[in-house]
Amino acid sequence: MLVSKKVAPVGANNHHKKPTVAELVASVHEGGAILRGEQAAARIFTIQPPEIKDIRECFGRTQEQFAALLGISVRTLRNWEQGRPRVRKALL
């Protein structure tokens, strides 16, 4: 089950508009601030173990490729896919 706690991000009022370069740059800066612990994430998703594998397979990625995309080790991804421990990852 995918659970999302949302706080509306900047520019969230128009979902059909393509982001501008300035908005993309701002998003990258925001992501950096979140990773450095300077800012709270706007959204937090909780993904159950079977779903993480389904998501990876849906994108046609190996465990190595998907772990690299998430910025985690392959060992961590394997643990998540097998239900050890519960998956909780803050995303932009």
C-alpha cells in the first residue's frame, strides 16, 4: 500500500503545466536541502516490501540499477524487497 502525506509544493496548482528551468533548478536545490537535513521533505511515501519490487520491475530495472537510482546499496534494496526492515524513503 502506497501512503502519501502531502504538503502542496510550489507550483502545485497547475498539474498540466510543464515545469520551467527555474522550477527544476529550485527543485534540485530543495532536494539538496532535504538531503542535508536543512529542510523537511514535502512528501513522505511508505512503500510495502512487495511493492518496491513491483515498482522496480515495472521500470524494467535490475536491483543494481534501481538501487543506484535511489542512492542506496543493492544490499539495502534486497532487504527492502524481502521485507527487512520496513521501507520508508522521503521523496521530492
